Amino acid sequence: MRPRLLIITNLYPTPWENLRGTFNFQQFNHLAEHLDIRIIVPVSWKDRFKHRNSLRKELAEHPLQNKVSYPVYWYTPGCFRGSYGWSMWASLQWQCRKLIDDFQPDYLLSSWAYPEGVAGTRIAQSLGIPAFVKVHGSDINITAQHPDVKPQIHDWGQKVAGVASVSFDLKQKLEKLGVPGSRIHVIYNGIDHQRFHPSDREAARRMLHLDDAPFLLYVGDLKARKGCMDLLLAFLKLEDKHPDLKLYIAGTGAMQSTLQQTIEQTGVQEKVSLLGKVQHADLNQWYNAASLTCLPSYNEGVPNVLLESMACGTPVVATRVGGIPEVINSDCGLLTEPGDIEALARALDNALEKNWNQERIHQHATGFSWEENTRKMLNMFLNNGDPGK
């Protein structure tokens, strides 16, 4: 009988947001080759009401379709942030108790520090099984800085059997929060190398119905902290030196209307395109067609966007934050400081002028795989959860 793993996470595709948490989607599929898995995806009561007619819609290409539950997460938005862990625990106890009892998990993984880390650890303790937490970036860089949240992360840090951190940078931040370093495993996310690999640039552009003009690519949520506006402003500074350069922005989010307004006000509608959502399966063509991929974030864990771009042999320009410097070397891209638009423009200019070695970039990216990620995750479960297995 295979070991049973229960996962609790908000970072996972839903019937109305099929691109959410694609890294978790891939990781859990690989873990399911070795473990019996059930996934609980708590859904905000606001989202549940908004998308109440979409819940029964099936997700395409979803091998774990029948092993995922979407219970309602009841909480008071914007208030009593310190109670969110308790609220999620109560919500899951009320709606998922039978599912959990029937499944009888051997391990429990919470994939997000708060509130999942608090709720999952409490559930694992009630079952008498090892609890694990995976941290990603914003959950530690932003959420954990709230004064009511810090002590709760410190608390579950004393109780868990292990923590999977996607970077050494996050490990150091967890240790400052009081999580014992001996329990923290740095496990980088992987890349689907069958999907992301080098291909002919001209062919990729033809597939996307693009001309042969060089272009910058942004892939991610359109949020201020992701630096998407910084990228647009830096792009505008390159117009004189790179008059043919274009910018394609893939993603949706709160900054979308602001970006569109700036594009129209500066008269660059012919050079800058907001692509909206681009399916994960289609990104290989975009990475291969691009001259550079740029992600000028203000904080990060280790963004898969950069790993996937490098797997396609496409160089990157990113900010020197979080775990990004751990995975990018001078053969693969250039780093700059967050929020410095002048420096970002210079880095983009230098990257556009540099003669990159596509094969060297690709080879560097081969060091990040879901197979290696799975091996390390399984080792964490088995050794930290039950050394006798």
C-alpha cells in the first residue's frame, strides 16, 4: 500500500482559474506517481459565491480531477488577520472531516505558510501524523511580516516535521522567524522539460503570427510588486536606441487597466501588447520567440517563469531579490535592483546587445527538474515523517 499524502493549499487550479499554481499542479502530479494523494483547495467564500456556477466545470488535462475538493473558506476579509489560521481550520473541520478520516493520511502537507500552515499543522496534530509545510515567497516575504502572523509561523515551525523552501533566501527568513534550520529543506521547483525546450525562433514567431522584430516578454500576474509598470517605463526609455523593439505582457491582474492607460497615453499601442491569460502549454512558443524574458519583481521565491525561459534557451533580466540570484548566473541573464527603472533600462539594453549562448542557457536550466524535486520531497516525507519506513 502506498503512503497517503493529504495536501492543503490555495495555490492550485480551480475550474474558474485554471492557470493558478501551475507549479503545484505539476509537482503534485509527479508526487502522485509515488503516493496516494488527496488535495483540499480552500476557496474564499467571496470567490465561491462569485463563481458558484463554475464549480462543477471540469479542468482539462487534470489527472487528479477526482482527488481534489474545494471547500468554502469562511473568514472576515480585511479584519482579524491573526484569526485566519483558526478560520481555515474551522472551515475544514466542518466540511472535510469525513474526507480526511476516510482517507487516513500518513502525512499532511500545507502548501502556503499562512493560513494553510496553521490549519494544516493543527489537523495533522489531531490525527497524530507528521505535518509539513511548503513556503513559496510572498507567504514569507509579505504575509509573515504581519505582527499577528509572525508568532503563528514561529509556532507551527516548532511542530512540523519538515519545511520545503523553494530557495535558500526563504530558508534564512524562516530561521529569523524561529523555524529550526534543521527542519528546513531547500527544494527548488522543477521544469517540465518535455514542454519547455529550445526551438527555432523564426518558427516560433510564425506560429504566433509575429513579425521578426525583437521583443521583450513578461509573464506573470499584473501586480505592482511584480514590477510590470517598471518594465513598461524602462521599455519606453529604450525607444531611441531600439526603435524596432516590442514588448509583450502575458497575464492579468489589478495593474491591467493602469498599464493600458499608460500605453495609450504614451502612444506605443503598436509596440506594446497586453496578451491577457496565456495557457501554460502555449508559453514554450512565447519563450522561444522572445529576445529576452523580464521579471522585475520587488520580492520573489524562485519564479518558474525564469526557469522555464532558460529551459528554452532564452536569457532573462530580473531583479536581485529572493531566490533569483541563486538560479541565474551571468551565462543566463542579468540582474538589477528592484524599483530602479534607469538601472532596469540599462540592464535590458545590455542584454539586448549581448551575444547569448542558447545551449549554455538551456544546459543550466536542466539542473532544475520535477524528477529531482520529487525525489527530495519524498525523502523529506519519509525521513522526517518516519525514519523507519
